[in-house]
Amino acid sequence: MSFDWFVALRYLREGKVQTGLILGAVSVGVAVVVFLSALIGGLQSSLIAKTLGSQAHVVVHPPDLEARVLLDERDGQLIAARIEKPSQRLQSISGWLEVVADISQLGGVVAAAPVVSGSAFALRGAATKSVALRGIEPDSFNRIINLADKIKAGRHQVVGAEALLGSELTRDFGISLGDKIRILTATGQADVFTVAGIFDLGAKDLNERLVFVPLRSAQTLFDLAGGISSIEIKVRDVFAAQKVAAEVERRSGLIADSWTRTSPQLLVALQSQESSKNVMLFFITLTVALGIASVLIVSVVQKSREIGVMRAVGTSRRRILRIFLIQGGLVGFAGSIVGSGLGALLAQFFVRLWRTADGSPMFPVELDLMLFALPMALATLVGLVAAVVPARRAARLEPAEVIRYG
């Protein structure tokens, strides 16, 4: 063991009370950081799963029809001009097979699926209800929204004249698996479908309005003749959805709307959670740093005579500096290990303490390797930085003065 490490460990052992207090402070600080990071991360993931789990992260569709200029003329003279936006009819994406294949190759894209969507009416006997009809390819669409896990009865696959209905819609119509339902579009196209599955997306409005049918059936109902109205995309990092949307627009010339553009309130809520975590992390880090620095400064004062003796026998200023930096780093590292374990136990206890009616955690937490690695690295770094001031003070001590006056 080198001289620097020997002296640093000896000073830490001699000041057991001071070392114990600062280790406790670092451990508690790291435990709070780990616990809050796990809790906020879990809440964010839960919120994202509940809100974005039932919708695509990016929706690609053709641009709107351009507004036209109407001229008001009288006796051959222009009196006035007005711009009138035409009614937006359902448009098809040209060459959508190539577009879907190209989008699927983009970095950060998990899946892309063709969709035909539009408004329609669902009829059952004398009952009529406005619905949002969506034509899908079940296999590709299931990679965007995991319908297979949201099916409460039946199956998520739809072929031929089959349809998937939400639980609220089936309750309103009083129908179940195997029953028939008639779908009518605004253009007068109609078809009869058999209920093959009943889903629950966790939102009453979606369960009341959404109806999924095979892609070909929707193409016929909306008179798209082999076309699609949109391409839905799922990305790996939800916060990079806008970046992916911009790249899709650049490559395809289509309009790509990310969830960050269509749901700005949700983005603000998630960013607020992250900002709150960062603010708390800053003040906890500052408190830990001040605690380490204050304890080491006291140690310098108490050990000043010993430091003077070491300087008098030839110990260099650089070696004195390293002794106190080692103490700060060791305290930060040891405290981070204890604090990481304490934070994990606290998170698990918190999860088991509060449960919902169905037994699931009320406050889910996320524990992964990075959750522990980052606080440990930060605590060690803070320990080193906090030791700089007392280490420099110790290194600047003059041997003759401290030996004589203490």
C-alpha cells in the first residue's frame, strides 16, 4: 500500500465519528437520489404507457388540399378576392408500400404500419352511433399498439368481414362475440361485420368510438382502391419522435405529426417531472459536497501539526494534496454503495406499501444498472471535488509555523 493511501485510511479510521457522520450523509443523499429517480422514472414510464400506449408516436399523412383564390368580378373588373379552403376529403398516400419500407429503415423507428381511418356510423337494429373506423393489418399494427394484450374477449386478428370493437361500444349496443354490426360511411358505402374481438384500451372515449376492420374492407368503404390514408410509426425513444417526424417529412414530402406536436400538454408534464428531479438532485448534491468539505476542513485543522511534520521530513505538497483527495473519493464511493442499496430497499418497500384495488403498484418504480451507476459516479466525483479546498489548504501549510504554533 502506498504512503498516500496508508495515511488517508489512517486519518479516516482515527476520526471514526466524523467519518461515520459524513458516510451517513453521503449514503442518505445517494439513497434519496436513487429512490426519487426510480420513482419519477416509473411514473414517467407509467404515464407514457397509459397515454402513448394506445396511439402511434408519429402519424404520416398526405398534405391538406391547398386553398384556392376566388375572384369576384363585375363588368370584367376585379372587385375583390378571397381565399377559400376546400373541404378535406380522404386522400391516399401514393406508393405507400415503398414509403412504409423506407420509414422502417430509419434509425430509431421500431415499426411502421399502414392505416385507413375515417368517420363512419355503426348501426345495430334501431341504434346508431358515430365511430372512428380504422382499417389495419393486424400483424404490423400490433407492433404499433399491442392490441393482443388489450383484447378482453375473442382474438385480435381480423380477416374477411370481421371487426374489433371497444368494450364500451359493445355494452352500448348490447352485443357480444359472433354478433353482427353494420358500418355505414358518409359516402353511402356500407358493410356488415362479425365481432371477432372486444378490446379495452384503458380510455372510455376510445372504447366507445374505435372500430378496427381489415385494411381491405376499409379501403372499399372509403373508396381508396388499394390506398391508405396514413402511416403510423412507433419509435424507440418517445422524446425523439419529433426528430424522426422531421426526417420522415424530409425524405417523403408527406406531413408527419409527432405526439409532441399533437399532445403538447403531455410533453410539458413529462418535462416538468424531469426538471423537478434535476432540481432535487442539484440541492442534494450540493448538501453532500458541503458536508464532505466541512468535515475534511475540520480534519485539516486537527491534523495540521502532523501535516507539518510530514512536510518537514520531505513529504511533497502534491502528496499531501493526494491524501485528502483520496479521503474525499473514498467517502463518496463508500457512501454511494451503501446509499444505492438503501435506495433500492426503500423503493421496493414503497412499491409494496401502496397497491391499487387490482393489486398492481400505485407508484411503480424502475430499477436498472444506470440508476445505480450514475449516482455512484456522481457521489465519488462530488467527494473528490469537495476535497479540493481542504486538500489545497493542507498542502499550503508551512511546516515551521504549524509545528510551532499548531
